[in-house]
Amino acid sequence: MDKYNILFLCSANSARSIIGEVLANTHISRKFVGYSAGASTEPSLNPLAIEIAEDIGYPIETLKSKHYSEFTSYESVKMDFIITVCDTSIFSIERGFKYEVQHVLQTA
């Protein structure tokens, strides 16, 4: 079975993108490997994101705020999808990303 790598981008990688990572990794199809990153990082994750991960049964000790530059080198995991979950993160996408498809979800 093919698996698809999905990177969720947000401005601070502390809540929405973390939740995206958790949801992708726990999707019933098991076809997705979720990652998350931000234009900046936070020392701690949003308590609601942690609560959601715990409610789903996701191992929260594996979650941390990451900078998007961790995913821009040639050695990085190749992304099949890049999904932005806040408007400001659109500006954080640089040409260093190696990906096939980019989906942009804008918040209202």
C-alpha cells in the first residue's frame, strides 16, 4: 500500500498544524504520514492540540514545534502534499521544498 507524506504548515506550529499531523497519522486508511512545521516555533504546544491528540490516543511525547526549514533539504522526507492551515504561512513556503502537489487551505 502506498503512503502519502503530508506536511501541515502554519505560522507557529503549535496548534492547527499539530492537529493536522495527528489526524493524518491516525487516519483510518493508514495511507498518510503526517508532519507539521511552522514559520516560527513555540516552546510549548497549544493545550487544546495536546488534548485532542490525547483524546485520539496519539503519543503526545512525539509531538514538538518544528521550523519548516527541517523539511527543505534534499535529504528531507519528500512531501506529496503541503497544506497550509493559516494565511500567514503561505508566505513561509520557499522554493527549497521538494513536492509534487501543494494544496492551500485558507482560513476565513
